[in-house]
Amino acid sequence: MRVGVKARIQYILARGILGVFTSMSRDMASGAGRIVAQIGYHLAGHQRSTALHNLRMALPELSEDERQQIVRGIFSNLGRLLVEFSQFPKLTPENVSERVEYEGLDNYLEGLRRGRGVLFLTAHVGAWELSSFAHCLYGYPMKFLTRPLDNPMVESLITGMRTLSGNRAIDRNGAAREVLKALRNNETVGILIDQNTIQSEGVFADFFGIPAATTPALATFAIRTGAAVVPGFIRWDGKRERHVLSFEPPVELKQTGNPQDDIVANTLMFNNILERFVRRFPDQWLWIHKRWKTRPEGEPSLY
């Protein structure tokens, strides 16, 4: 009963916050988002500490002031994400270009032309929820893998918002059949590769020079199906106040004939691609996540 009450309270709060932000004009919501980001920065001491610890490990060459500035940027980015997510009901094919522009769309179209489906190599960067939403509004619907939240009511609320543009979420648990079917139909599936996994579900591949337990799903599906792997990330251009959804050329997979070795080698390559992006825009990645929590057997915790 207590769990049920907690879940209901979480749902009411989430629905209320989204409702308030959705009812605002974009300018008002943007201002409120900046305030929420500042409050979040000051209240989220544990997350700030995690982000600084990650930055010290991954980017030791930075000064402490530079790291602090990145952490502030992380919270600003989360504030923008909240604003954009809440405004999904107002986005249409007619006005999406006012918020999001493409960079390298031909790279995605090349992946489609190959005819075996497209796998987006993506991550929690920028306003990541906006990337797939806008891509669908531009005329390119897709599916994406998600890990359901523990609270089913909040999960239903979030999924309802995510799929307003016509996209479809696929539960990571038991996703293989749906993903394979989508790729056979030359559809697009997005997979976020930047979250820590437990040892039994991941492979270790360096990320910023540190072994990181990483999902093998992207490499596994790509090797099995021949689908094009297209890196796709959304970033905020503060000077022009626009989101830029950029696609890199399809990745040339490493295939030696040894499936397990190929999965590890390609996962490392994918992590390297993501790392290059994060190094360019460090304040737009989710450093507050304990990315290196799972360690190889016998190694001590990094946290």
C-alpha cells in the first residue's frame, strides 16, 4: 500500500509539472526552465558530486573551475530538456523547423538507401528526447529502445508524450523480435549506448580511457542484420538558440568472423564516436550518471 501511495504521488507531481510547463508559452516555459535548472543545481548535491568525480576521472586536464562550469551547463541542459519535452503537444510538422534543424541528413538517408534498416547510435546528450520526436515530425518515424521506469503510471505518462509525434517505444526487455522485424522492414531504431549496465548484460569497452560496462545491443543487431549504424546526436547552439540534430556517415563495422570479438570491437568504436562528441560539447552530456559504476571482476569501485 505504501508503495502504491508513493507511486501515485510521483505520478501526480510529474503530471502537474508537465501540465504547468505545457500550459505556458515557450518564452515563459524557457524562463521557468532556467529557474528550475538553477534550483536543481543547488539542491542536487549528490548529482553534482558525481558529475565532478566523473569529470576528474575522464578529463583530468581541466581545471576545477572548468569542471564546475561544465556541471552548471549540465543542469542548464536538463532545464532545456524539461521545456522541450513539455512543449511536445505544440510541435507540428509545420513548426518543428523553428526549433530543430538538421546537419548531415544525407548521412541518415544513405543509411536508409542501403535497405537493411538504420540503427541510431545515440546517447543522453542535449535535449535527447527532442531528437527522435523532431525526426518523426520531419517525416522519418522511428522506434527506440527504452528501459521502463519503476513507476508504471509515470512510465505511461512519459511514453505518451514521447510517442505523440508517431514514434514507438520498444521495451528493452525482450526487444529482439521487434527490433529485427523493424530492420527487415528498413525502419529506424534508436539505441542509447551511454548508460552503465550490470556485468551480465554488458561488455567492457573503454570510454574516456576507462573500461565501461556498455550495452552490446547496438553491435549485436548491426552485425546480425547488416543494418546501417548512423551516429545521431542533438546539441544546443546557444548563439543561435536552436537545436541541431546532426548525423555522421554510416559506421563501417569491424567483422572478423568471431562474433564475440566483433561485438566488443564495435562497441569500443561506438564509445569512441560518442566520446568525440562529448569532448566537443561536454556540458551537454549526462555526467551526473555513474557511468563507470560496474567494474571488471576484481577491480575496486570508482565511486
